[in-house]
Amino acid sequence: MQPIIILMGAPGSGKGTQAKLIAKAYNYGHISTGELLRGLEQEKPNDPKIEGVFADMKKGVLVPDWLIYDLAFKEMDKYLAKGQGVVLDGAIRNLEQAKAYQEYFLTKGLQLTDILVLEVSITEGESIDRLTKRRTCSDCGEIIPWSSDTKSITTCPRCGGELLTRQDDNIVTIKARIEEQGNEVLKPLVGYYQQLGVFAAVDGMQSIEEVWRQVDVMLKK
Ligand code: AMP
């Protein structure tokens, strides 16, 4: 199995859920740049360079690339130094980022054969439906996707915290996120990774269990 698994997909595609399943099954480090950014916000940093970044996140706008590299490369360094693989969750959302990560991988001696890019694909309508229904733990940030199994859960299954709707999971921001981070925007990225010969896609419209079954088969190839 490749040491670097890159998960991409429109907001609400389930890439975060699959990333967690991969990390758990294979003891990989899970790097979600969204979570890293929300963690940074909690620290209330007094840094003029990132002024406006958290407001942008709440509007569904992408944050500056340099901040993503700052957060994600540091995390990746830690896992790779321990010899652990890494699953990147939403950490690459435009072509510039994809190229910068490729350069980073080269500096770590990682080849194309060490990388697998998986797109979890869903329709725009499904993105909207899922994001308006999912909930997030106000304490630990765990995201609880909506499903027949989770719809009646009232507290976080991980820490018992209160479940709320994430600030950017409102219809105005969801539409902005789809515009900024949806299937159309991902197309050049898909083309780039297809050309590198490292791309595969899974149909994210299926149940979490079925998507995971198919992802696991792809990982074991
Ligand atoms: P997520 O939790 O993955 O939905 O990400 C939440 C927000 O963080 C996004 O709407 C963006 O504003 C920001 N973000 C996360 N990852 C990236 C990235 N790779 N590039 C730019 N912005 C990002």
C-alpha cells in the first residue's frame, strides 16, 4: 500500500469519514487541513499574517496556500519521521497546492509509486443535502455524518460533547463552498493526477460501508 493517500472530493463527499477509516485500519496519520485550521483558530493566534483567514473559512473561501503548507507539511514531517503512512483529507484543493505537495514529496524521497489519489465523487445536490444535515461535536470537532444509524444520536460518540451544526454548514456558505471547492474546481486537479498516473475514483453516493469496502479494495491493490 502506498504511504501517501490523498483524498479529494466536493464538500460533504465523505472524504473525512473515509480518511478516518483508512487511518484506523492501517495506523496512518490523518491530516485534515480543515481540522488543523479549526484547531489553530481555537488557539486564538495573534498573528497579523492570518488576520481574516478564519472569517474567510466561515464564508467558504479557500485560505492562502502558504498557510496550508505550513500546517500540513509540519504534520506530515512528524508521521513520516516515525515511518508512518499519511492520509491527506482535503489538504489539496487546487493545482498550485498539488504541485507544491509533489515538490514536498520529492524532498522526502517519495516517488509517484508511493502516492494514491482517491476522489470520492458525489453530485452537487447530494453535497447540499448532506452538509445541511450533518452535525459536529462542539468539544472535539468530530463530524457526525447524517445516516439512518446516526440521525437519532444526541451526543458525540467519541467524547459525549454537544452536537451542533458547524458554522460553515449553512446554506449560503455551503453554496459558496461548492462554488470554491466543488466538482468543477476539482476538474484540473483530477486531470493533473490522471496524467501522473496516480488517480482513482470511488462513487461516494453509496453508503459509508460500501464506499469503505471499495476504498479498502483499492488500497490493497
Ligand atoms: P473542511 O473541514 O475540509 O471542510 O475545510 C474547512 C475550510 O477550511 C474550507 O472551507 C477552507 O476555507 C479551509 N481549507 C481546508 N483545507 C484547505 C485547503 N487545502 N486549501 C485552502 N483552504 C482550505
